[in-house]
Amino acid sequence: MRTSKYFYRLLIFCFCLSMLPVICLGLFSVYKASGAIQIKVNEANINVINQTRMRVEQLLKAIDNVSTQAIESALLKNAVSQPFSEQNYKDINELVDALIHIQTYELRISDVELHSFKQNWMIIGGGFQQAVNSPLQGVFPAIKKTSAWVSDNSLYPRTAGYPGISLIKSVPVNTIVPEGAILLHMPYMELNQMIEGSSGSGKVLILDADYRIIATDHNNKAGQLLKEKELRDGFAASDARQGDFQAHYNNESVNVVYIRSSYNDWIYASIIPYDVVTQDARAISWATLWTCLVIMLAIAVFTLLGSKRMYLPIRRIYESVQTPTGEELSENRSDELLYIGKRIDFLINSQQQMEAVVGNQSRQLKDFFVLKLFNGQLSPSEVREKISQFELPRWRWHAVLALQIDTLEQTNYGERDKDLLMFAMSNIAGEVIPSSSRYNPILIDRFQVTLIGGNHTEVSAFREYVSSMAEKIQKAAADYVKLKVSIGISQPFDEVLQTPAAFRESLDALKYRMRLGEEAILDITDVKPQRELTRYYPKLLGEELLHAVQFLDQKKAAELLSEWMRTLIKVPLSHREYQVALARLLVEVIGLLQDEGIAFQPLQGEASSLFEQLFNLHTPEETEAWLWKSIIVPVIEAQRKQRESQAVSLSVQVIELIQEKFDTDLTLEWCASRLNYAPDYIRKLFRKETGMNFSDYLSNYRHLMARKWLAETDMKIHEIAQKLKYNNAQNFIRNFRKMEGVTPGQYRAQVNLSDEE
């Protein structure tokens, strides 16, 4: 068997498809393992240097505490201000003993010095020196602290003893201008001994804030500045308290993990050769590589065998479609798929041409059968025969959809285009409804009609399906040909022979479009009233709506109008019964203007009367919008204008009610109800005319009456408080004093006194 391009392509594709996940998985595993190992090594070394830091800082803090206690003692605190000389040898011996007492083995202190800046003497190494300037006097301005750990090679060079670090503290402690200083010295080798054996997998290095080496496993480097620029730059690159970076140290790549001390800004670092960090990762990488190679080898074998088996059917198809002509045999023989594709295209084209001819004839016959079926021109036997002949689907449930264009107004079409548009509607129905759920859509007179079916278990589910198809047809008509259409739906039926009766039902459903407006989907079961209701009117809601209009409450009126419309359309009435209810509401709203003597003639349209405009509306939404915009709002505005002209008289009437009913539980709402106006309207009008709120005016008037009764009557204070509707006499007294500045009793006494004079 001769191989071809397709076989090699299949082999390469399968090989790549199989190898790619293995390679990606291997690389991902190595990457994740390396990262995890790096993190674990860094965490381990952070723990190591953190333990080292705690041990060192514990010692340094202990020395700091001991020095502070010594400075706070009366002996040292007073000594730095005393002019000692060799004659004061007893006092000097006491000081030396006190300093030697600080040098314990546990604290690793090699020497303690005491310097007096004020009296120019020093005690160094147990010896007293007089009349000398202390070298520590210039240290404090440099370090800008009263206490600090410093290297002997930085701020205070030592010429004797072992080099190391020193704690310098001012005497007295925390003074701005120290009188003296105490110095506690610790050799570098003591710190080196503390970090020996604690380096883990790396080398521990302690640096001060100036990158001077404080402690290391190389004793000869202690006290020197760190020379490696990469390390200094790595430490200085971040202010974080801990971190890690890579650099070169002693001519090798290293990984540096460090912690910056918050106690004295020293840096505790662990330096690990990069080879040590990555040795476990390299081992994992090699193991992963060998594993992947073994898997890839197995995949290659299975790919070769599988590709051969997958290629066999293609080869057999290629041989079966070959023609005996030599020219076609030699063309693209190495690419079987290309040759097979050309042969299949040729066969498909031939088949399509034949199907087009047969299909066109068959469609015409089907359309003729459906037309006769809708018109009831076929016997039961003929119907069953044609269904079997044309292999039409059989369903459990059937329904008829009848579509009609609502109007051609405000469109780009005319009456001459109607036949073409109906043909387009038929095509839309055929595209929207699956072929397995319909017979061919046809045109009958002014209607496009479709028989739709389904095998739903429940009839309610089938009705929902039919409604959804009608909605899709209606939406497609609006989207593609920009037309508004209505669709009538018959009752579901189970026998195809009932199609003529269902067709008439769908046409009857369309007649209820007058009630529901344009672009309606009308199911005969839903739109046809189940019983005759010759009279229905939402009377209670209508009265509330009239009350809101009368009281100029526009917001409430809008809510009630919407609720009135919703309540009305819930009742299954004929379109004429709906018109009667709407006409009644229109008359009652206009009657409000007649009751107030306002002419409603300006509200009428120029071309037609109000009732003609109302009856020409099709949908509840249009009706509600027209009633609100053309009737309710103009009526409210007409009443508002007339009442604004009477605004002053309303304010006067409210004031009269206040003066008449001030000794009762008078409220703005009661006044509004008494005057037949909305409370919000009375509130705004009263404030506009009087310049104050209703409650403030009532309170002021009651206060005036209280003053009058206090001056002119012998009524007791609690009687006045009760008459003015205060909860108790104390509230009345408090409010009266707030407004007059005196209590009611004091006010009555002042009035009586002025009368006597």
C-alpha cells in the first residue's frame, strides 16, 4: 500500500498533539519544583538568621540594660561632674570597682570606660587619666543619638586591646548635652563565636548600618567595610525588613537572604552558593527529563501504529471513488483527501440539481394540498393519503396561526406592495417555525396561514410553544420588513381533519385586535370571553382617581390611573364593553371641571371629538397615555390655575380655622380636608402667602392667646396649658420662657405691676 501526504500529516499531527502535553507538563513540573525549593531554602535560612539575630540582640540588650542601671546609680551619675584628681584615689577606686563589676563573663564585655567631658578625666582599662580631652566628646553629634552601638574602626578608633564593637551611652541618660559618657567594649571574636555553627547551608554575615562587617565566619574581615558592591546594592535596594536577592560573592553566584534589625539597623544575612540552592532542583529536572523521554518514546510507538489504523478507512474511500479514466487517476494521487473532496463535490452538485427540480414540484403539490385542507375540500381518506404520500409529520396536537398586516401607514410600502409583503410573511413563517413542526405556510385572501403541530405531553405546553413561535414571527416581521403584524391562534386540536374549523377560529381571534391594539398575539381561548359581562366598571378605583384629580395630587392620580387600567383589562370583556367603561371615566373626569365652572372645550382636539380619539386607540398602553396626557393633566392644570387665583382666600380661610380651632388638636390635614384640598397644596400655599409653616403659625397664635389669658384672666397656668393642648404644664412653661425670656408666672407679675403703676 502506497502512503501519501495525508498519512504523514496525520502522523505528525498525532505525534505533536501527544508530545505537547508531556513537554508542557515536564517544564511546568520543573518550574514549580524549582520555585518551591527556592522558597523552602529561603524560609530555612530566614529562620537561621532570625535565631542568630535574636541571640545577638538578646546579648546587646542585656549589655544596654546593665549600662543603663550603672549610669542611673548615684555613684556614676554624680562622678562625671566631680573634678577628680589623684588625691581622690578612694573615690576613683570605687568607680573602677563599679566599672569592673559590669564586666561579667556572660555579657562578654572586655573593657568598660568612663569619660567626663565636663571635668576632662577618663577611666580606661582600670586606669585614671586627668586633664585630657575625651575622644568620645565628638561622637554624639556624629551619631545624633544618646546611645548607640558603634564599630571601633568607624567613630571611635581604638589603639589597644581586641578590635570590636562598643556601646556608647551619654551620662546622664537621654540628656541633650551630656556631661560624660560610658563605653562598653565587646571584641569581634565574641560575636564570631556566637554565630559559629548556626550558618545552616550558608554563611552568616552581620553588618552595621554603614555596611561594616560586625561578625562573620572569616575573623580577619571583622571591622572592615563590605567591599562587594553587588551585596551593598542589594541591601540598599529595599527598605523592607527582610528579603532576598541574587549576587556574586567571592567569585561565585550566591543567593542572599537577609533580615534588617529594628533594634540597631544591623543587617543579618545568610549567603548561600546558588549551586547549593539548585542542586535539588537539578536532580528533579533530570528525573523529569528521563521520565518524559520514556513517555515520549511510548507515545511515538503508539502514534505510528494508531496513525496506520486511522489511515486505512481513508485509503479505502479513495479507492472506491476512483474513476477508470487515467487522467483522473493520476491527478493528486498523493493527496487522497483532496481527490475524495472533488469527487464528493461533483456528486453533491448533481444530487442538488435533481433535488431542486423534484423539490420545486413537490412543494407546489404540498401547497395545493394544504390550501384544500384549510378550505375543507378533502375527505378524511384523501387527507390521510396525502399525508402519507408527501411524508408529512404527524403530531399529537395541532393549531392554526393566521397572520395579518396591521397597517401600512408610516411605512415605505403602499397597497400595491401588499401581495409581495404577504409572500414575504409566508417565507418568514417558514424560516422561524422548524419544518418538523409545520406544514407549508400558504396565503389565503388577506391572511398568511400556517398549520403548526407538536407532540407535547400537556396541551398547556403546546400552547406555550405555539405562542413562542408567534412571537418570533412577529419580531422577525418588525426586524426585517419593518411591519406591524397581528397573529390569531386557534384552539389546540388533536385531529388534522379539524383544520378548517380551527382556521375559522384563528380568523375570529384576529377580530379581537380592536380590543388589544396593534401587534397583538390573540389566542381565541384567551381573548374570547367565557361569559357575557354587559357591565363592568372599577368604581372604587375610579372614585379614588377622581378624588386625586380634585385634590391636584398628580403623582397619586398617575398611580391610580395605571391601577384602574390594569383592573379593567383583567376582566374578559368585548371591545365595545371596554369602550363603555373608558367613556364613563372620561365623562366623570370632565365633570370635575363642570362642577367648578371651568369650560372643557379647549381640551378637545381640532380634527375629532374626545370620544372619537378615545375609540380610535388600540392598546391599553396607548389608552392610558392618552387619558393621562390629554385629559388628566389638563384637568389638573385647569383646576390649579383657577385655585391659584383663589390662593389668598384659602390662606385667609386657614387662618380663620386656626383662630377658631386653636384650642383643639388642630392639624394641617384636618384643615385641608375641611377645605377640600390636598395637604401638600395647602402646606405650600400657606407658607408662600404667610412666610411661615402652618405649625409655626399655630404655635405663635397659641402663644399670643397665652399672653392674653395671663394678662386679662385669672386662669391658672396648668389650665392655660391644658386649653392650649400641651401635654403638661412643664412643657408649656418651658416653651413660654423660650419665646418670652420669662416664665408665665413672671410675665403675669410684670403685667400686673405695670397696671398698678
